[in-house]
Amino acid sequence: MKKYQRHLYPILLSILLIGLIGATAIKQQWVYVKWVVDGDTIILGDGRHVRFIGINAPEIAHEGNKAEPFGYTAKKYSQHLLGSKKVRLEFDKEIHDRYGRLLGYIFLSNGTFANKIVLEKGYAYVLTRKPNVKYERTLLQSQRDAMSKRRGLWKNWKEKEGEYIGSEKSRRFHSKKCSYGKRIGKRNRIIFKTKWDAFWSGFAPCRKCLAGG
């Protein structure tokens, strides 16, 4: 029996190693970027759409909606950074969003982290969606660097003090009059005097009441 077990160990080890290699392959892939849709979305050579995890770039004109400020600037930068290149696509807890797009962290062959550098240039803001929070702290620090140096979206920032309601759970902030903001429980609620403070804390604007950020 012991002799049989000794012969079995190498087989079990091989199966385990194959499983680990397979799991790693699922967590990351090398892919070719065929097209850049906008600042935070790309199309791969096989037609799959990939939405960058953890960031949100300004919208370009689409479906009758006007482009947001810096929308085309963000797209142009992502084209320069990723267009027609082979990149490493890394996944988090969720592989797809509700639209069927892949959710990914994008890395160039030289190690450049695309999600991070787009934030550093000021062409997007942090958009946290649990459970995909692997690089949340890294991305927030990149946004803060851009804010401190007044890059891109933050360059000519001006606003008056007001009151914005943030949700610690969703990491979104709302206008004082927003019905969604009013539903946030006291334990989960945080008040910001400016949008700047909310962004600095890693909260993203509600798309219903704060369209365009």
C-alpha cells in the first residue's frame, strides 16, 4: 500500500500544479488591443470589450448625448497609450459587468499600469465597485497626485461650498436634494462640504443627480 502511495504522489502533484497554472491563466491574459472606445474602454482583437476597473473617464459624444469636458482628451491619451499594443489583462473578483464587458486592470509589457496612469494624468476619477478593490489604494493615491498637481480634470477646478451626502458602503456621493442620498442611513452617511473633498476621499459622483461629475 505504501509503495502504491509513493507512486501516486507525483501524479497528485502534477494535477495540483496544472490546476494552479490554470487558475493563474484565468486571472490574467495577454491580449491585443484593436480599438480604444474612450478613456476607459477598449476592444480586443477577438472583439471582446474591456472596461477598466476602478476608474471612470469623461464620456465622449454618444447616443445623442454631448461629450463631457476632457472626454476626447482622455480617449486620445488612451489611444496613444494602448492602441494596437499587446497588453496584460488582469482580473479581480468579477470578470464581467452587467453589460457583458470584461472588467480588467491593463498592464503594458514594460509594466506600466494603464488604469493608474490615466488617473495620474487627470483624465479620469476613481470609481470603486466592490468586490473589485484589489488596487483601490493605489488608484486613489494616483488620483490625489493628479489633484494636488492640478492635472487634467482638476486643472481649473472651481466650486462653492455646499453639502454633499456620501455613502461609505457604495463610495458614491450625492447632492443634498438627491432621493438616493436621502435614503443613506446615518451609520453609513458622510457629509462633504465640496465635491473636491468627496473626490479626495475616493468617492465618485452619483450619475443621476451629479451628471458629468
